[in-house]
Amino acid sequence: MTGLPKLETTPSLVEVFGKRPGRMGLLELGLERLDAENSVVLEIGCSVGEASAHVAKKYGCRVSAIDISSEGIEKAKRFNGHPNVRYETARAEELPYEDEKFDVVFSEAAFSLLKQKKKSVSEYRRVLKENGCVLINDFILRNSIDESLRGDMDFIPCFAGVETKEGYIKYFEDQGFELVHESDESKEIVKTAMWIAKVYKTPLSELSGLFSGFLSKSDSQKDSGSCECFLKTAKLGYVQMIFRKGGK
């Protein structure tokens, strides 16, 4: 591998993900399936706020958006401010909102990041109105993996927390949600990988090493090997799922 571009000119992975072509297409498709125009919406894991601002502008929604990163929230307010969007630093498992406030809760590649998924889904249910929906676009495991291999991926949070599609569904069904839509959107991984490779001028075969260079905290050589092993074993996919709050 030839190495990363010079640090002073290197955009972060968050910035690159946010600027990829067609970045909002799958989210728009999901919101249109929900007929979400003019809804009251909550985004979980908003990062720097591009998606929430887009939803407010395109669909006339009133949006609350949370992230655990106060730095990300400050950037969201600075670069993606909108009169109908309120950004807050908060955690999914302890939402700072009253009961039955929202029509829609959505997350973009953020459910896999959550360490307390069961508690978070319980909170989604609490803040959703009757028949409200959760829209998730996220990574899944196609194959089950050894937990020791998952532990090696702590330096990439979404990989460390990703589970099978069936695992995600169970979290919601256990809280009284009904799965009303599911589609395989794994082409998003291919498109994103091609975009990242293009931005960083890195061969597709070396993307795992690129992730390690950005995200590892210590031994990047070891982490690169763990990343390659994880990706080969897990066979990641990407899905869109919509759950409706039912009685319980």
C-alpha cells in the first residue's frame, strides 16, 4: 500500500461518507415508503447532520437529531443548520424526549454502532406515536462470527456492533414492533467502497488497510489483518428495514 494522503489534505471518513454520490437515495426511498412528508422525525446518530437537514428541506419535516459526539453536533449546527432541525448531544438508550412525540425514528448506518440495542429499541417505542415507524439502513452480517473476532474489531465500532438481520429483527419484535419492509441494499456497500477508493486513490483490495490507518488506536498492522479476516469471514451486507410500533 502506498500510504494515506498527507494528513493536512485528508478528509475524514465521516466527511467522505457524507459526500458520496447518491448518499440520500436510500433514505429518500424509505421515507417515501412511509409517506413521511411533514412528519415529526427523530434521527439517531446524526453525525454532522447532513441527513437531518436534507429531510427537513425535502419533506418539510420537523426533525430532532442526536449524536453522542458533542463535536459532531457542533459541526451539524454550524454547517447543516435549518429552522426545522434541532441538534442535541444524547444517547439512543436515554432519549431526552417525552412519550409519543415522533412519527418516524430513523438511522443511517448507526444502529450497528449501538452497544445497548435492546434498551435503545425500548426507547424508540416509548417516543414513537401509535403506529409510528422506525427506518433503519445499516450493515448486517451474512455469516455468524466468533466473538473473539468481533472483539478484534473494537477499533471500527460499526463492525464491532454489527449483527445478523435476524438479530436486528428480534430486538424490535421483542419490543412489540412489526417488520413491514425489508430489502437487500448491499449494492450500497459496493458503491461506497468504490467512492472511498476513488477519493483516497486507493485500490479496492487495500480498503481494509485504509480503514485501519484511519481508525486503529495502536498496532495498525495487526488491526489491518483483523479487518481483512473479519470482512472475509462475516461477509457484510446492507439492508433497509422498516418496523411499525404495534400494541404490546
